[in-house]
Amino acid sequence: MISKLHKPKLSTVQIINMSIGFLGIQTGFALQNGNASRILQTFGADVEHLSLFWLAAPITGMIVQPIIGYYSDRTWNKIGRRKPYFLIGAILTAIALILMPNAALFTAILPPLLVGAGMLTIMDASINVTMEPFRALVADNLPSSQRSLGFSVQTFIIGFGAVIGSWLPYVLTHYFGVEGTAAEGVIPLNVIYSFYCGAGILLLSILWTVLSTKEYNPTELASFEDASQEVEVEHRSGLFAIAADFRSMPKTMKQLGVVQFFSWFALFMMWVYTTPAIAEHIFYLKGGDKSKLSMDAANWVGVLFGIYNAVSAIYALFLAKIATKFGRKQTHAFSLAMGGLGLMSIFIIKDPNLLIIPMIGVGLAWGSILAMPYAILSDSLPAKKMGVYMGIFNFFITFPQIVCGFFGGYMIKIFFDSNSVYGILLAGVFMLLGSLSVLRIKDKI
């Protein structure tokens, strides 16, 4: 019997270098989350149709991530195993970030709304190419004892990047004098310049990780004891192999899937409807020019999203220790409950400044969502299939968003007369259901 080696622990600096690419990924993702609805509405999208446009993200994620995971498991070249994929994805995402707010420039060819939706789809596909290998990279490079720490560091960097992306439009307007309003049908300059900055940050941070991080080659990975789990010899390849892996996923992964459904249904509702909900429920009560009030509301939502991401980043610094003391699933259940209560409280708030309070709860939930499910999952997966299973796990993130995208808008229209704030209330309810479902998971810690 061949003796297996222990995978060496990495220093904090090495873990940070490995995850720094997520700074740029999340800056771009936050710019999309905070401004996509505003851009699409500017180009003519109705509130009840917004969720349909947002389907681009989960649909591309469902298709792209398992495929990228499958092939990255089988890749090894001069650049590495996972690094070639997130480098190519970063370049494509940067191009999409530059083009999306400028969709009106292509009106001679296609309607701006169609161009904006197309750019959103391209951006989502590119972000998914970039994002999936990062999850697998943490599991590849870290021993089981450091994975909670690794995903927590990743969550901190994600939160920090999201703060940058969320606050860029507000900061450019209020501190650098960039125009934050524009004529009807025109994207404000602060949004356009923010997307340019996001593209630059993304490319620089990805290059940092590519140049500073070592990957284990297949022989080295096979020598470690946590790679010694038996994996059946495959007689299929490509999509057939991915389908076979999906059918044989570990029980823990299935249990986490229920939690992910409720959590990501809630998040999708929040991302789609927060801007119109805050505008209608709070800002329009002031009276005045609705166009200007909508822009003010959108800029404030960017600040609020930055706050919840800042909270998640700070929370991430303590997550590993909290999970060690109280258990990973108990920590996740508490965090989701705080997020659910926070979202539901928005329904009764009338002062924009008080919206900071529910964002604290949302930040706790978001920080845990980005770390705990992956830490729990990675201990139940065979190392040789870490990439493909991390990609397949994305199904439990994308499927609830697709369900919400198809039915969420119509639920708001039919049952709540297109009042967006009820979308936020429903998001809170689903987050609480996610909290309850966590307790069914069997976890080692």
C-alpha cells in the first residue's frame, strides 16, 4: 500500500494571494448587481420583466460552471490547472464590463435593451468561467483543517471587492464630481466610469493570483492523503461524465442543495427588486421629480449593498473561529436567520438611513453563504473531482434563481400589483426557510 503524504498548510499570505483574484471578480459582480436593473430600466425594461433579464446569470452559470470544472480537473499546462480558465474569463469579463453601460452606442444595429441584455449574458458567462476555478483552487491547495479559513479569507476578499463595486458610482459622484444623473434613456457617467474602473481592477487582481500562486500538479495531488478517496474508473467523458457525477453526488451535497435553494431564491429577489422597491417604498414619498428620485434611490442602494458586503467581509474574519466553537451548520443557520429578519424589516422602514440596520443582517447571511456551504461540501468530495463537483454544486445556486426569474416577476405583478417591496418581503421569508433547512445537514464539524 502506497503511503500518502499530508498536504502542507499554507501561510496567511499565501491564502490571500491565492484568493486576491476574487477582489476583481466581486467588484465586477457588485457593479452588475447594483446597476443592471437601473441600466435595463433606462433602456426600457418594465419592473415585472426585470427578473427575466436577470435569468442570464443563473442560466449561464448552470451551463458554464460544471463544464469548466470538468475540464479544469483534467487540465495541466505551463500556466497551471485552474489558472488558465480564470485568466481567460477575466479578459472576457473586462470587455463585457466596458461594453454593457455603452449599449446605446449599438442602437444602429439592435435595440439598446436587447444589446444591454446581451452584454449582461456575456458578462455572466465570463464571470462564471472566472469564478468556478477559484472555489476548486482553495480545495486543491489547502488541507481539510484549513478549508474553513481558506473560504473565510475568500469571503473577506469578496466582501471587500463588493464594497468597491457597490460604492464606485456614489463615490465618483459625491467625491470626484462625476455626473450622477442623465437624460431619459441615457446611462449616467458615474455608472459608465465605474464599469471601466471595475474592468481594470478585475484584470490586475487576476494577474496577481496567476503570478503569485503555485498549483499542485496531478502527481503531487495524487500523493496527498486527502486525495486518496476511491473514485470509480470513468467510461464516459464530457457531458455524459458530468451527468453521471450529478446522479452520484454525495448525500451532504443533496442536503446542502435544499439550503441553497432557499438562500439563493432570496438573494435573487433582493438583487432584482431592491432598487425599485427602495425607490417606490421610500424615495417617492418625498415627492418631486421621479426620474431624479429613482437615480438617488439607485445610488443609495449601491451604498447599502456596499454596507452589507463590508459586514460580510468583517464577519468572514471571525467565521472560522465561530464555526469551530459552535459548529458550521449552527453558524450558517444563525447567519441566514439574521439575513431573513433583516430583509423582512425593510417592509416597515420609511427612513433611507435606517436601511443600514437590515443590511447588517444581510451581511451576516451573505458572508456565511459564501463560506460555510463550501467548507462543509469540500470535506465530502473526492479530490480528483473537486472541480466538477464544485461546478455541479452551482446548480443549487442557479436553479432557484431560474425559478425565481420565471415566476418572481409574475408573482409580484399578480399578487402584489407590481409593488416591488413585496419581493423583498418574500426574500426574507425564503431566507428564514433556508435557516431552518440547515439543521438537517450532517456535518463533521
